[in-house]
Amino acid sequence: MSNPSVMKLAHLAKALLLMGAVLALAGCTRGMSDLREWVAQEKARRGAPIPPLPVIKTFETFTYSDQDKRDPFSPSPDELNQSNGPRPDEGRARQPLEAYALDSLRMVGTIGAGATMEALIKDPGGVIHRVHANEYMGQNYGRITAISSDHVDLVELVSNGNGGWMERPASIALVAK
């Protein structure tokens, strides 16, 4: 019941497809000679010279003979005995402005005059505090030493790195609007 013309057409299509595949494969095998020639030329070429290995320096040996002397990386007895220097008062109740870094506080004004002058300090939360001389602010035990109309002077206590403390002057200037 199949149509003989359709079957002939199918056989012809298969034959043409087979011939096309054979021709494609035959085309792939040609032209290998130029590839082989190029590979041979590349193998024959001399490569770039490899740089020589670096010369390893030899170092003089040194014998350390000062074992009986003080360790240079440990504090000296003078540095350890710093009990007579400044120290923070650990028993003192912390004041509200000591919770903030000094550079985050802003002076926004003053009230009063002379020895009774108070400074107005704004914390990072926007709250304004009234401060007087000998009060504390900043995270380095900063004690207010003087208040003027345009700045507040403080003395901070910072660690000297050897177990002691040293005083460092600081100030907060009035913020210009």
C-alpha cells in the first residue's frame, strides 16, 4: 500500500545525504599538510631565553650575648613604677557625655559669663547638655578645664602604652551656623 514513487524519493534522499556526508568527511582530511608544516616550524624555532635564577645572599651569623640584660621589648622598671603619674578616677560616677567620643560632641553655645559660664554641648542624639568646669566628657576621661565663649578646653587621660597614663589637651570649638 505504499506508494512506489514516495519510496524512490526516500531512497534518493538517503543516497544524497550519504554522499554529502562522504564529501564533508573527505574535505576534512585535506589541508593537514599545512598544519603539520606549521607545527614543525614552531617546534624548530628557538624559544625565549629563561632568565637565570637570582643569587641568594648569604648573611653573616650573629651571636646574641646579652641574655643577662633587660629585655628590650619589656617595660623598664621606671616605666612599670608609674604610680605617681596621672590616673583616671575609677571610683567616680560616669557622667552622661562620657558615653560619646569627643569628636562626636558639638559646642552650640554658652550661658552666663565669667567663672559661672556654662557651655551648651550637643550629643549625637541631638540632646543639649549644660556643662561646667571640672565636669567630664568624652571617652578618654576628658575633664573640662576652662570654658570661653567660643570653645571648651579639656585635659584627657590616655594610656601611654606602658601601663601608665599621660595627659593630653583637647578642645571643642563653637560650631558656626
